[in-house]
Amino acid sequence: MKHGELFQELKEGAVRRVYLFQGVEEFTKDAALRRIETMLLPEGLEAFNLALLGESALAREIIAACEQLPVMADRRVVVVNGWVPLLGRAKDEAVEVEQLDKYLENPPESACLIFFVRGKPDGRRKASLMLQRRGCVVDFDTLGDYEAATWVTAQFSKRGKRVAPQLVSQLLFRVGRDLNVLSGEIAKLCDFVGGREEIAQRDVEEITTEAVECTVFRMIDALLAGKPEAFSMLTALVRDGEGRVGLLFMIARQYRLLLYAGLLLARGANAQAIGKAIGISGYGLTRTVQQARALPVERAQEAVEACLDADYSIKSGAVREEMALDRLMLRLSHLK
């Protein structure tokens, strides 16, 4: 089940007995948990009807928490955070899963049991397979273009602010789609503009904190233009703690996208077709197509090969990470 379906069920008043919450979108995951708690736990009686269990909780402890009767409420909520059998770190995983599997054949109506996992566990593990059988697995994936834009617009609207659709797309490109991060940046923007209702492009550019991926994108802009700022951007990223191997991966990924986009442009494809083929959209697609138009396909091919050479030299131990990345930047700066 997608998280949107879960929220629709909750809106209709339906809360299941057993859930597994998994996925990378932690903000929405936390919001879903709070929604269920608000629906089921009477105000002032939360402490009596909410059980929070940690990663090392035993099956018998989970069962005991579910069997406890609610106090002046129809149901209680039992949350198991980061259960180790789901993550593959339990010594007696098979025994624990088997015991809980048998119990969850018919879980009590008086409890809502939620297994809460940061990220996404291995779906092939016995614990995951058991919960797929016995409960409802809810995937909290990164929001798509429409969902993310709708969410951002709504957050500004709640604060009495207006923002143009194209600026929403630019904000998502600049900051990323982690809703925890976006929430903080939106609050910061609203505080900055004060009584002004309209969010302007200069506000986004001056106030928001740029994600690493966006900085890498601007660094490639500078490389394509032959500007020395590209090297200072790289230095700043490394100084801020970004790993060189990770930066190499992001640089290589963008040049691969430029190569694919350039090949498609040569065949007469429009931006929409290019975005569908390479898996990007919105403001990021617009900027990628602009970069692809500025870089001949032959040069894009050379850039991809240079990235592969740098990666191989690091993995083979022939060159240290620092030197490999510096050499790569010099090669790329000449591919205008």
C-alpha cells in the first residue's frame, strides 16, 4: 500500500490491526503515526494506551503489550521501533518470527500494532514476509512531482503565503524532496519575507540552503562555461564533509544524463520525451536539457569516459581519491 492510500483509509475512519511502516520519507511516516495516535488515543489518556517498544523487543513482550486492555478507549496503540528481526540482526530471528506469526493469525481488535522502520528493510527476510502476510505494509516513498509540489504549495498557503508553480519546482530542485528539510526551509522563507504575501525567486536563492546535488549541478554549469568557480565549489563541498567518492558518483551520473539527453536531442526528441526516457522532470529536466544543448555529444562521451577512468583508478588503488578527483575536474574543464 502507498502512503496516500493509508491516509485515505484513515480519513474514512478505518485503522487496521497490524501495520509495517517502511520507506525513505520519514516526515510523512511520522505524520501517519501521529494521525493514528490522535484517532485512537483519548486526550489525557495517551500514557495508558500507548506502548512504545524498542528494537530489541521480544515477541512475548510485543504480544503482552497488545493483550493489555485499553483504558477508557476502544483501542490502544503499540509501536515497535526498528525491530531487529526486520533488519537481520536478531540472534533467534526464526523463533521470534514464528511466535509472533502464530499470534498475528488473529490479533486482538483492541490494539493497533505498528512496526516502524527507518528506511526500508530487506523484504526477503522472514520477519518482512510474515508482516506482508499478517498485516498491511505501507511504503513511504519519496513524493513524486505533483505530490511534492502540492505539499509545498499547501505549506506556504497555511502560512498565508503565495508561491508561483515554477518557483515551487525550483525550490524542490534546490533543496531536495526530504520533507523534513523542506519544512524547515519553508518556515525560514516565510519568516524572512515577513508580512509580504508573495514568495519571490530572490528569496529562494538568498535564504534557502542548497542541497549537495544542486551544488554539483551548478558546478557542472561552471565547468561547461569554463569558469574557475567550479573548483572552489568542489573545495567547499569537501570542506563541508562530502566524500570525494560520493561526489564523483554524482558528477558521473549527471554527465551520463547529459550524454543520453544529447543523443535524444540529436534525434529530435523534445524535453518531455527526454525526461520520460532519463527519469527526471520539472526544473531539473529544464536545466539538464540546457546543459545538454551546451555540450556536444562527443564531449559528453569523453566526460563519461573520464569519470569511468577516475572511478577505476580509485578502486584499483592506482591513484588516491584526492588526486583522481582533481585530475577529473581538470579534464572536464577542457570539455567545453
